[in-house]
Amino acid sequence: MRMDPTARRIPLVLRLAAVLGIAGVVLAALLAFWLEPRTARALNAHGQDLLREGGTAMHELAHEHSANSGDLLADLLRGAATDRERALELLPLEHHAGDAAAVRAAIRDDDARRSAHQQQTVQEKTDALQQRIEASIATRLRALASSQAARTAAFVDDLHTTDLLLVACTLGVLLLALGFAVHRLVVVPVQRLAAAARAVAGGDLAAAPTAAGQDEIGALTRDFTGMVTQLRAARSAHEALTASLATQVAERTRHLEHTLAELANSHRQLAQAERLTALGTLAGGIAHEFHNVIGGIRGCAADLAADETEPDRKETLAVITRAADRASGIVRQLQRFARNSVEQSREFDLAAVVGDALLLCEPAARRQSVQVQRDLPGTVVVGDADGLHQVCVNLLVNALQAMPDGGKLGLALTTTGDEVRLAIADTGCGIADEHLPHVFEPFFTTRGSDPDPARRGTGLGLSVSWGIVHAHGGRIDVRSQRGAGTTFTVVLPRPGASAH
């Protein structure tokens, strides 16, 4: 298992102190084992040289002193002999008996012997004194040599202690100075740089170290700042690229979703168109057959009613006639749904057709307290104005029936590209999701059992509307949310545009 390197990290100051301590021990050992003996030997040699030089000087001085003393005594003896010689010459020996010259010669001989003896004695005393002085000097020199050796040993001991104290004080001062310098110049900048590095490693690229000096730490700080600057630039570029990619992905996703929605809608509309076309074909055949049958029933009922005089039967025949008329209306709607062509085609203002359809429905809207909001700019389309008027009336009636207790009815007419869009939106009860795929099928209605007969439907209004719009080359889109309302959008091709 790997250990965290920070768990065994020793502070830089302690490591430098350990290095300086080892250096101090080595220096102390060097002083003790090399410098101090060398100093002691040098002091001893210098002391011995001084003693030799002093002894030589003392011997020379003693010899000179002895020689001077002997010379002085010899000079005194010679002076005394000279004085006696003059005194002898001055003695009046001629007045005494005897030969004066002989006496003087005898006295001179005796005085010469005495002088020679005295000079010999002086020389002997001088030599003896010289020997005593030499012996005394040698004794003193030996005493001085012993004292000098003791003092040298004591000085060496003091030097040893002084060296150790000096080394300790020097190391202490160096440690303090070095510790302060290292802490101020190395530890603090490195700690700040490490804190900035940890912040950068944590993702905070705004963390910047302090101003860099001109030393190696400063160079490292500048390099680190440059690296952070490059990381900021790289992050900005990465974020810009990520944002661009995200925008592109979102745009492509929206485009894909829109395309898929359009494809699904187109597929749904194609399936619905195929289903409704098949239903239209079937409904057309059924309507054709029923039209003949209903026509026969209506004709027979009319003939019987013309010859009938009994009121009850006449009323029954009238009911049959009205039912046949209603059935004929349904058949005509089925034929209109099945017919996939425009009966008359001309240019007209779709806004005017929508306005006319709205005039028919506004009384019901006022009775139901429905607010009508319209945005119907003039828009020219080509087709059957009556058929599209019927489509608008069917959609407006359905919207008002969905808001019996009031609401908002919005009509908006817009032109987008090659399409004209008429949106009719209500805030009514909405259509259930399971019913949306079937709203354009013939005879499909959710109001077939409504207690209000006026609100009951046959299920042919949206089917006929779909057939009319489809005959114009358009489509009807529906969006609904249960409890929030429904929006029917009639999409028609603009004049000169290809049909969808």
C-alpha cells in the first residue's frame, strides 16, 4: 500500500538545521583533532623559539656583562698601577739611603706581580661569575619552558572551550539567520505556490500566487503563473467549445426532434388520410345506395301523405318525411366527405370568410360569456370559399360547445413560407389522448349521449371539414390538453405553392 508522501514530509527548516548541525559537528571535530593540536604545536614551537632566542640573548648579555665587568676591573687595576707608578716617581727616595732607582725597580716589580695576580684573580672571578650566571640562566630558562608549556596547555584548553562556544554560537546565529531567511525567502513563497497549486488542482484557476522575485522561486512562480494563464485560456477555449458543441447538439437535437415530430405527424397524417380515404370511399358507396333508398322512402311517404285524411297517420307520415330529410342531409354530408375535389376554385380573402363564419357564432359566444380574440390579417387563398366557410363554422361550433361555462376563443391567421395557417384555439375541456386519433373519423363523437339535444353531434362535422381541407391540398392539425383546451390548425397552400 502506498503511503501519502505528505505524511512523512519533514519541514525544510528542520532539514537545513540537521545539515548545519552535522556541519557543526564536523567543524568541531576538525577543530578538536586538527586545528587545536596544530595550534598547540605552533605555540610550543614559537615558545621554544622565544626561549631559545631569549636564552641566547641572556647568555650574550651575561657574557657581555661579565666581559665588561672584567674589563672594568682590569682598567681599574691598570689605572691603580698607573697611579702607583706616578706616585712612585714622585716619592722622594733620593733623600733616603740607598739606591733610589733600585728601590723604584723593586717596587715596580712587586707592583707588577701584584697587578698580574690581581688581573688573574679578576679573570678567574669573572669566569666563575660567568659560569654562575650561565647556570642561573639555564635554570631560569628551564623554569620558563615548564611555565610556558603549562600556560600553552591551559591556553589550548581555553582555546578548545572557546572554539566550541564559538562554533555553537556561530551555528546558532547561522541557524536563526538561515531559518528566518529560508522561511521568508523559500518556505513562505513555496507555501503560497503550493496553496495556489492545490487551488488550481481543485479547479480554481483564479487563484494566483504573489508577485515573483528574481530568484529561482520567482522563476518557478512565473512559470506557474504562465501555466495557470495557459490553463485559463485552455479552459476558456474548452468552455467555449463545450458551449458551442452543446449549442450545436441542442440545435441538432431540436432539429432532429422537430424532424421526428414532423415525420411522426406526417406518418400519422398519412395513415389517417389513408384510413379516412378508405372510409370516404366506403361512405360514398353507402351514401349512394342510401340516397336512392331514402329517396324512395321519402317519395312513398309523400304520396301516402297526399291521399291520407286521418290526422294520426298523416302525422306519422310527416315524421317519416322529416326523418328521410334528415337522413338525406346525412347522406349529403357523407358524399361531401367522400368527394376529394373542390367544387369551385377561385381567389378569395380567407380572413373575410373566417369573419363571416365568426358572425354566425358570435351570438352563441356572447350567451356563453366567451371572449373572442382575433388576429385576422388579409390573406388571399385559392379554393372553394363556401367549403372553407363550412370548415370554419364546424370548428367554431365545436370550440364553443367545449366552453359552455365561458372561456376564451382565439383566431389567428398567419403566413409561413408556402403555407397559410388558421389557428382556432379554445380554453375548454379538451380532448382525451385516446380520442385524438379518431376525431376526424365519420360518426365519431364524444357528445352523442349529451342530455342537451342541441349539443349532440352526428360525428360528421370534423370528417367533412377534413375532407374539404384535404381536397384543397391542405391538412388539419390538432393539439389538445385535457382540461386546458384544444387548438385546431387549418393549413392551406399559398397560391402558386405546391400542395402538401
